[in-house]
Amino acid sequence: MGFLKTTGRIFYILILALLILLGILFIIYFGPSIWKKWVTYPRLEKERAELWLKFKKPPSVIPAVSHKGVMHSHTYWSHDSGGLLPVILEGAKKAKLEFIFLSDHPHEKLDSFPRSYHGIFDGIIIEAGTETSNGLMVQPFDSTVLDWNLPFDEIIHDIVTNGGLVTYVHTEKEHPWGNPDYQAMEIYNIHTDLIDEDGILPFIINSTINGKEYRHWGFRELYNDQTAIWARWDSLNQHRRIVGIGAVDAHNNNSFKARYLNDGQVEWIGPNNDPLSIKKPGLLEKILLGEPDKFGWAFRWEMDPYFNSFNHVNDYVFCDTFSNVNIKDNIIKGHVFVSFESLAEADGFQYFSTDSQNKVTGILGDSVAIDDAGFLKALSPFPVKFQLFNSGKIIDEMEGSYDYEFNLERKPGNYRLVASLWLDDKWIPWILTNPIFVY
């Protein structure tokens, strides 16, 4: 009897210890996300709503209109994405996009264009493009066949010579920076921002707990200043013009989905659009599956919907005509700034130079003679902290203002702006402009 009693006590202690351990693990892994759901994110939502009330549309000083879109997005054509046009357009419309430049992975060494989606769909320009494994993104803007067997430099030269756009992507990695032909580089990429985290598990847990309501804050928590990339960009711009763009790297592929087939079975699709199984509906399906949505999915759990990627980082391009070629041409000119849109919409933001008579003599991306660039100016729809960089170094700051002016005092250089918003008791980078080159 004593043996049974002792054994029972040991068993009770072990069970209690296990429960305590599980409780500790639950608090460690799930506690932060639960706290965010009930405390942190509601507070941030309130702060952001109060910020949005401070919106003041600036007067239009730059004669061209800015168009909002995204670079580096994937569709069903990529092996690791199943994105179809209706799903893409749903996210794009909600994010108020006007253009999407695609970056689908090639299928073969001979890569035909155009392919995937290419044209204007519900008023949104979609331009076909390719992302290669060696960090190259191209939009040929032509009916052509790219031969990826050719040398890297030859491919770039041919695309640029024939009117295409060449961008270095995933710029946390090494690239042939000395190539004379590429036109742009990513100065921000969502995937780049993700891989510098301490593992993806906290993001998965947070996304599971906070779901649709607060997913934008989960994306925002990935953000880190890409100081090494920006330093390289500034350095490159001392020798030749390299346009900085933001990239969504949208795949809509971190998901689990299920749909009913015509024969009554259920098909499960996992991450990277990989098929998991086709089976007769069982207990799991009875619990999880509901009526099919407008896309045919009876179950859909996503960590990276197109909307959240599309609404995280945008490129605003100043153009005189809304067309795919004109947007491309003005990206090449550097008439573009990067905006983190989930914080606030950047519509109305402008950065330009004026002469002593207050006449606009150039905009972001332009080269302006020192005699024609007495002042650098900016207008913002929200009060921000302006930071002016000259060749990568901060030379001036102004906090809490809707407008900005800096007297150049006849000092040549490459001048770019960072505008930050006051949220969560700190200044958070919101807009990164391309430089104005004063010579």
C-alpha cells in the first residue's frame, strides 16, 4: 500500500511539473502575441488613427502625378506561388495600387515574354518580369525570348539596350556592383527584412493568434533599418546613378488551403503551393471546411495575403502619362520614393529643388546644376521628422513639420530625404526618397 501511495505521489508531482513546464512554454511562446492582441496592437491602432486625423493634402508643386504601385511580385507562373489574377486584384484594389511589376521565376533557360499576366486589369497595370536565382529582376517590355545561358553582363546589356528595366534584388547578398548597365537596386525587401529575424516561429505564432485584424502590425514588426544596404546604395551613387526601389517580394504562399473537387474529395494545398493530399472528407474536413469562398476555397489560412504585402511597402512614381512604359522610364530616372503604406498613405508627398525665385528646377532623381538649385524642399501630408542625407551622411534634421526647406549654399552632392512618423513613442521611417544630384 505504501508503495502505491509513493508511486501515486511521484506520478502526481510529475504531472504537476509537466503542467507547469507546459504553462511556462505557453507563456514564453504565446504570451507575447496574446499581449499584443489585447494591449499593444489596440494602442497602436489608436495612435495611428490619431495620426491619420492630422492629414493635410499638400499643394501640387511637382507638375507630374505620382502613381502608387509595387515591385517584385509573383504569380502562379512561379514554382513557389499559386497566385491567380482574381486574388492578386483583390489585394491590389484594397491596397489602392495602380501598377504591379512582376518577377516570376523562369521555367527554362529560354524565357519567353510576355507571359503570366501582362496588361491593364481593372485599371491596374501589370507588367511581366523575371527574377533569377542570381539576384536579377528584369522587365523586358518587349515580345522576346531571354536566353539565360548567356553571360550575366551580356543579358543585362541587351535588356537595357532594348528598353527594358534591370534591378538587382535581394541586395543583402553580393552582386556584380561594378556592372555599368543595371539601373536599380532594392533598398528594401520584405523577405530581406524577415531573414534577419531570430527565426520565423514568432512571426508564425503571432500571425496565427492575431490573424486578419492585426496582421499589418506583425508585418511591421519585421522592419529593421537596412543600414548596410543603404550604405552600399549611397556609395554606388557617388559613381553613377542607381535608383533605389522598395520590393514586396509577394508570393501569397505561406498558407494552407483546401477545396472540394468535382468528385466530392478534398484537395489540400500547403506552403509554396505544394499539393499535400487528395482525400475523402473526414473529421478534420468537417471541422475546418465551410462554404467555398468566391475563389473556391473551403478553407484558407494565410500568413502573407497579397494585400498585406501590397500594403506594407510601395513605390510612388512621378509620371506625366499613366502607362507601363512611362512608369518604367520614370523609375529609371529616379522619380520614385519608397513608402511604408501600412503606417500612412503617402499621397501628396513631394521632394524637389528650387532656384532663388522659387521655381522648381528638379525633382527626386534629377541632376540639377548648382546655379539652379538654391534650395531643397519637401511637402508631406503628415507631420514628420525630415532627415537630409548628403552622400550617406545626415546633414540636417527637422521634427514635426509638414514642409521642409534646406539652403544648399552652393554645395554640390547627392541629397536624399528620409521622412519618419511619430508612433509608439519613437520616430519610425516612413518614406525614403531617391537623391537629387546637385553638381
